[in-house]
Amino acid sequence: MEFSDPIFRRISRIARAKGVDAYVVGGYVRDHYLRRPSTDVDVVVVGSGIEVAQALADELHTRLSVFKTFGTAMLRVHGVELEFVGARRESYTRDSRKPQVEAGTLEDDQLRRDFTINALAWSLNERDFGELVDPFDGMYDLEHGIIRTPCDPDITFSDDPLRMMRGIRFAAQLGFSLEEETFDAIARNAQRIRIVSRERIIAELNKIVLSPVPSMGFELLELTGLLERIFPEMHALKGVERRGQHAHKDNFIHTLKVLDNVARRSDDLWLRWAAVLHDIAKPLTKAYDPKTGWTFHGHEVLGSKMVPAIFRRMKLPLNEHMKFVQKLVFLHLRPIILSEEMVTDSAVRRLLFEAGDDVEALMTLCEADITSGIDAKVKRYMANFELVRRKMKDLEERDRIRNFQPPITGEIIMRTYGIGPCRAIGEIKEVIKEAILDGRIPNDYDAAYALMEQVAAEQGLVEKAGRTQPGTETIILPKA
């Protein structure tokens, strides 16, 4: 929708007929100048926004959603969401980010906005239709890439602490810088984030994770003191400890490099979260050996166990997305280990089996995890990863290992030997699975059945199927 769209002229005419002024304010105006797509239009009416919205909905014969509690109304036109609200001023109490609202002027409404670039307005009034109303130099900030509050930033952030997260999110999304006093005010008010719900915080954090260069957002969260309060596990990654000649890398900086590497290749939110969490257990597994230096043994195992608790606390979904992140954290060292050693068919089969359909995402994460500044080392790893990929393709075409289930099921074993559920069934299935993964037998029914008979004989199972008379019981005899 362009500003020349007839819908804006309709709103102008309706506002004039009702004797009120109307303006397009906020994100739509900002994104127009940034040449970013936008499908949300906020219309501020100096008067009743609901009445103007109702008249527009009547003309267009479309459904209107009214939210009287908030004094807003919303309708959709050609895929664009138009929200109407009366101009207002706001005041806050210390322990809540829910404002007390009263009618106000356009400038009152612009002043309550979080940042100058979101306070830009276009007039919809006949006398000055289309003119920019910019009392806080938002266009200057937009042109110079600055995030700044319209009024005292301490008041802005103390009133509604979520604005601190939004400011950092805008900086990450747009590649802008926080104005110095705005940055300092976030640091001074960081403790106020405690009154914001986790759902609101994670909504902003996800947008930071999805931004073009997410490390910008996380660095600002850390520098302002917000990260320690909203994501202490990630804050704990920061820092370098040195003993003698041994020092480990700063795992916070490393994690941000991995995240940016993944972001260059994928917009998948959950793959990016896997990058954020892949080394999350390193502070808890850190150990020092005077001979070998710093180690983080088992951090992938402990990290995968930490994922559900982190998702639960941060109000991230406890579904297949969480399981995907958990799997990638658990497996993220496997391809790296493969690339350091001789790439055997057996090891690649196991990787395919465990990663399943997520193997490509895993490889993307592992390639992003190579952040060495030594070019020769990076090239060596990448060449070996390419060898792993070729072997995976070859083995998958030949053995159909990805997501495979052993050809011999528990039901087949029970029917063959006339037994009920027991430990022996699991043992037989495990031997068959391992034999296929090791390449000792092909992934087909006949070979698996023959191995089943061999293992059953070794376990002392006597086949009674087909030998018993009707009505007689099938029994299991131990090997003499």
C-alpha cells in the first residue's frame, strides 16, 4: 500500500466530515522511508478513532474489530491491517508497564512513542495532506542510523522497560546505533526489566535472533546489563580464564560468531537458537589440566539436557522445535570429530541415523562452528566436511540409513519365537541395528532375519512356531 492509495483519501474525507484530525503514525511511516515492506498502518485520530474506523468499515462493507478497553479498532483492507486509536497521553505507576491513559493531542501521542523514528507522522487532513509531522527530528535519526527516545530516556525506559529490549531489537534489525544517552539509560534501568513478562521478552529476543546480524543485539544486551537478567546462561559464557600458558577462548564471542555464520545461511529461527545454545554448558564443564590446558568434556551432553529448562523458563515452545534444538546441541561435535579423523562409513552411517532429516541443519551448524582465525585450519575443516557430505550422500543412496527402522520388528521376533514382551527382544533389535550401522550386514529383511536367528540361538531361544499342536502352549527353553 502506497501513501497515494485511495484508502488514505477515504480516511481523510471521513475525518473531515466528523470534524477531527487524523494522522498515520509510527512504523508504517518509518518503513516507507527505509523502503521496507509494511502491512500494518496505525492511524491516530485527535478524537474518537473508533468512530472513524466504524465509518470506514461501513463504507467498505468489511468487518471491524473494536477493543473498547484500549480505545482501538482494527480492520483489514487488501491484506493491510489498519488500526485506529484516539490521540492520548500516558502516565505510569512504578510497578507496572500498563499506563493510565487520557485523551491528548497529536504531540502528546508522538511524545509517548518509544523512539523518534517511530514518532514520525503523516497528515491525513485536507489542509496539509501528506505532510510530515516530525517534532523530535526523527528523520535526522532515520537518515543517520540513530535510535533515540523522544523525551528523557530514563522516563521512557522506567515507564515501560520493554522499550529497552525494543531499542536493542531495532538497532539489530536496522543496523542502527543507540544514541549515547539512550544507551546509558538502558544500563541505568536494566533492573526494571523484571516487571516485564517473559512472553514479551522472548518475543523481542526472537526478533533479535532473527535479525540480519544478531550478534549486534546480543552485544548490546550484554553491554547494558540486560543479558545477565534475562538470559544468565548466555552471560556466563563471557570471559577468558588464563593459567600459565593456557587460556581458553571467550565462548560468548565465539557463540556470536557461530550465530552470525548461521544467520548468513539460514533464516530458520530454531537453527539459530541451536547456534545460541550449542556451547551453553561450557561454563559448567570447564576443567583445567596442567598438561593439556582447558577442557569442556561432555558439554554437548549437558547442554542438550539444559535446553528444556531454558526453553521452559524463557517461554519458548516445548514441542518439536525444542527437540530439534536439543538434538543439534547434542550432536554438534559429531561432524567435527569426523572431520578430524578418518571418515569411516560406520561413523557416517551413525551420524545419518541419529540426525535423521535434520542432518543438513546439523552440518550447517557445524560448518558455522569453525571460527578459527587461521585460514589454513578453516580450509582443512571445510574440505573434510565436504568429504563427510559426499560420504553421507553415497551411503544414503546405497543403504537408506536416514530415519531407518531395523527390518526386524519386535512383533516379528515375538511371533517367530512365541514369546511375549521381554528384554531379549530389545537385545536382538539392538544387535541388528548395530550390525547395519557398522556395515556388517545390508539394510534388508533377509540379512536381518538371518542375524536374528543367529542371536536367538546364542541366547537359547528355541523356535516353537510351526511345531506346536493347535491349542498347546509355546514355551521357551534355555540353552542346555
